[in-house]
Amino acid sequence: MEIYTDTKINVTKSFVELLETKNLHKKENIKSLCYLFAKYCLSDLGLEGLEVVFLKDVKGRFGSYAENKIYLNSRYLGRNLPIVLNTIAHEIKHHHQSTLVNHKKLNEKSDVIFPIKHFNSHISFVIYDENNLFNPVYFTSQNEKEAREYALQITEKFLTDVKLHSCAFSTSWANSVLKKNDEFKKIEQKKYAENLEKSNKTKKTLKNITKYTIIALIKFSLGDASSLQNNHIEYYANLTKSIDGSLASIYAMLFDYENSDEVVQKVFDTSIKLKDVKTLNVLINHQNIHLSENEILKSLFVILDKKPLSFNDAQKLYLYSYDSSDSKYLTKKYNEELLKFLKDKKLQKNIDFDKNNKKNDENSSFFK
């Protein structure tokens, strides 16, 4: 069902009215309560809307988020409504995280940090995790921790708003859920501490495994099929390449764990050689990767096949992680270098610049 934001006052009022009917044995009523709480979270985070889907999933899996949809396990409706509410807030926070742009600065290098920023579950298709090394990394990842903390905080805030309506049944119900929320909090804190210790013990091993995997993928991309032979990654790499025409999405995951100069240089050189536009885009914009100004310009020449670039296009399509000043500088620099190249190659007359774009785009750096 598509859910759209509403004011918190309207949502809590409707929630209390439905609670006071005391018809919580009806699944449709419980779903309606869930939809109302989702609206409350959307309002709190300044989001417009998303789709909420109920489906029966395996025991122990409460929900997930993907492509503007949150999925909730219907087996937990009823007595486990507090868990469902917590899951709704958790997954909507993941949706909110996906809408944010994490800007990076030109000539600044960020290192791999544990706990990592974002955990991608597809890593299990790339690295065979027989020793369960990645579960603690997932649990302690910054985005996951932020989502859990938000769920606890917003649920408490919402229940307090419900109590302010001073309706007998709603107040009693809210108090019981607040107690469970406090229990969740204690359990989460204990599990986080345990998993953080495990994650810190294995981070060196994970970096080494990742480095080996990236080098094997580079060889694979250059035609050395033996580099991944008899390895479960081979099927996933072939599938990814057949769908995307590139291994870019795999590199993007692996750079969360390893970003040594040696590895980045090998991936960059290979991507330039193969004219792998998607991987070059990953290299330019990934938070853990630093490319020099000249490497970014070289990448843009390959991506654009030596065509002029406007500031708006640069910001939107190719330099989407950089802030406005960096995007503007790199666009201007790119076009200056392009004009030099064209002059040197005596090809300037063969390029048809978009005069209308130049006239209408105040940020365009054509001919500057």
C-alpha cells in the first residue's frame, strides 16, 4: 500500500481513535495502525511517501527495505505489534539514508573505517563467509546502528504523543509498549558491544580477503577466467557483467573494506584501459576512494568520449558526491583541458557545442 506523509497531530489522533475501538484482534486494524505509524515517521524525517508491503517471511526476519518499499513480516502482527512498529521506523530510516548525498571534498582522502559506513548484503555473493565474519560488520555498520537508534527514539516519542491524548486504553497500551521499547534498547546495546568486539578482531582479515578478491576481479575483467575458477564469485561476477556490462557494483562493495593506493591504482588503470565508464564513476564518487584532479579529468574524458560538460550535468550525472564548489571547479578545469586537447589535435572545428545550453545554463563552463 502506498503511504503518504501527514501531520503528527492528525496521525496520533487517528491512531488513538482506532486503538480505542479495542479491535486489535483484526489484522486489518493492526495494519491500519502500522500505516499510521509509518506516516508519523515519514513526517518526522521530512519524507513524502513510500510503499509498505506485508508478506509472510521466515521467522526471525522482521523486515527489509529496497527501492522505495519497506517489507514487513506479517507473522509478527498481533501480539508482536511493538516489534512491527520498531521495524517500520528502522526501515523508513534506511529509506531516508538512501535519499542523502554524502559529499566528498576534492584532494581529501577518507580511509576505510570500522564500523563501516554502509553494509551491502550482496557481499555474501562475492566473498564466501564460512566463518561468519561479516555478520558483526553488518550489525555494527554506521547506517544500521543509526537506523536501530532512530527506531527506538521515534517509537518512544510517538508513544508519548499517544499518551498525551489521555484515553484510558491507549495510555495503558502505550505504557506496555514503552516497557518493551526499553527492553529492546538494553538488548541492542549488549549485542552492539559484543559485535563491535568481534568486528575489530577480524577487520585485518577482511581487508586482506578483500584485497585478494579485487586483484582477482581485475584479472577476470582483463580476460583471465582462471582467476575466479572454482570460486563461488565466478557466477556472480559473470551475472553482474552480463547485466551491467561492468563489475562496478562489486568494486563499490569491496571498496568499503579496502582502499589501499595499490589496489585503487590497479582498478583505475584497468578501467581506463577497458573504458569502463561505470567503474570510473564509482572510483570518482566512492567515499573511500581518492583520485587526483588529473585522474578525475582523465576519467571524465573517457566517460564523455571527449565532449564538453556543463556544470549541471557534472553535478547530476558524474560528480554527484562532490559539493557545488568542487563540481564547478572540476567542470571548468575539464572544459579548459578539453579545449587545449582539441586545439592540439586540430579537432576544434569538428565539435558542435550546444549554444542554447551555453546561453541558458548560467553554471555552464563552456569556453570559460
